[in-house]
Amino acid sequence: MKQRYRVFRRSWGTYYSEDLVTKKQETLHTRDRDEAYRLVAALNENEVQSTFSRQLARVYWKAGDPAGATRTWQHIMDEIPKLKQNDETRRRWLMANKDKAFDSLRGMVVLETQAEHFLKVLEAGSVSTNVYLRRIHNFALDMNWLPWPILPKKRWPAVTFKPKRAITWAEHSAIVSREGNAERKAFYQLAWQTGASQTDLANLQSENIDWEQRVVSFARKKTGSIALLRFDEETAEILRALPARGPLFPYLRSVRAGDRATEFKQRCMGLGIRGVSLHSYRYAWAERAKKAGYPERFAQEALGHNSKAVHRAYARRAQVELPPLSEYERQRAKFREATTSIEPVVRAAMA
């Protein structure tokens, strides 16, 4: 039988393999002739008996990693939350690991998992299942608990989230007007003014406010990066009504993010508002910044460089009202006239 791979030696002494079908050449990372021929023989054997070779590789892998013979997916799910420093992130992982779609996978040995097992989980699960199974799978690869991917990147079903939108000024005004609790009212108002995430906003303290410079600074819970938000007089009025010492939102700080989201949803439902959440305030801020001509780098500094709200708004969503070209031409002509008329005065003063 004709062999698919051949071995050859470069002038500097390193052996290479060549795929006779694709003509692709790869280094074998060795200068030993016998080792090079053994490696190429293994490639040719794998081409003929790929299934047998993969099973043989599993046997060798288990021999090198004794725990691999019994390591299950539940073990991997239990290990991931332990490495998370952020309490909220850890809590989300613990909740995600309880997904019932993972039940068929929990007791399965990692090295014995086939692609059809993953596809079964993905079929039974939701978008969240898809997202977290990818992360679990990649974690196992990074930890060398998997010799190769179970599903290639191109074979994973696309992650498609439900459409999200920004909250409008009319909707925000209706919520604020109806809100009887002063703390929640101020919370929603600051969310509109700053676009901060609900967790960062709820954890603000009086020490985060620099009244002299009119800046609110804090470390983002998600990334740990420092956020610096300059505020105007309208925002200052809201801040003055909050506690002068300690947490600005004592109650909202003490509850879970899910509880804050539920309370907001109840207020939206009472007003017949659909399709928005607390995160919609970030989308609203980003879209307002885009429409106002706010530079994207400034918006990234305010909301975070990895903020999806900024990327979405500046990529396509926000509609910008462009003034007519003739208006720009008139403004430029006025500027030239003003410059021309002042030049004699400047020359006379310098003379």
C-alpha cells in the first residue's frame, strides 16, 4: 500500500515529514534518524487504522495519567469554580453546573467520551448549556485531561442569544416616576447617567466619589480594572441625596444580582415594558454616546474595553443623525471669514 507520509532531512540536520497528498511539510523536532522514521511510520499507520490508533492512544494516555481512567466530567465541573476568585463568577458556575442537560455526562469518564455524547447534551440544553459546555471542554484540554478535542471548533452549534435592546428615555422616565423607593429610584437614575453594571453600581461607596474633581472611581468587579466616570450637575444632585458615608445603596448592595434583576423586571411588567433588563442601561448609555459623537475610545474607558454594549452600539445598532454637508461648508466658510478679519488686528498689535 502506498504510504501517505514520507520522511526527509533538512541540511541543518532536522528531520521533517511531508504529506504526499497536501504537500504540507512539518518538522519532527528530532535529528535522530530512527526516531524520525518511527514517527512517520506512526503517521502512516494512523492513516490506515485511525480508529485503532486512537484507542491505542487512549490506552497510553491512561498509563501516563492514572487518574484519567476514572476522571469524570463531574470532577471537572467541580474543579472549575474552585479557581474563580470573584464570588459572583463562582456562584454562576455553581448554578450552571446544576443544568439538567449535563446529567447524561456527569458520570462519564472523560477519555471515553465521544462526539455523540456532547451532541446529545447540546440538543437537550439551552444557549447557556452550549456556552458552559464549551468552557468545560476547553478547561479539560488546557489541563491536559483530554488528548484532543471531542468536538472540533467548526462543529459546535452557534451560540445565538435572544435579541437585546437598550432601554428608552420614555421607559426609563416611566419607571423612575412610578418608583416609590428612594434608593431604587436613585439606582435607576445613576444607571442611566453612568451606564455602570448593576453590580458595580450597587457596591459604590461614598469614598468612591471625588467631589472636587467630580469623578466616580471604582474597581470593576468583573475585570478588576479601574473605572473613572466624570459626572455633571444632574448626576451630582442624585449623588447628594444618597448617604454621605459608607455604601450609597445599603439595601441593594446586600442582595444578589438576581434579586435586583427580579425587582426591576417586576417594575417593567407593571408598566407593560417588555424586552429590557438592568443590563439594558449599558446598551442605552453606549447608544447615546454613539449618537452624540462620543469617541469610541472614551466609551470603552467608561464601560470597559470588553463591553459588548460598546461593541454593539459602535458597530451597527445606534442610528446617527448626520447633519447635511452644506451646514459644515457654511460653518467652515464662517471660520475662514473670522480668521481673515482678525489677521490685520493681530499684525497691528505685533507691530
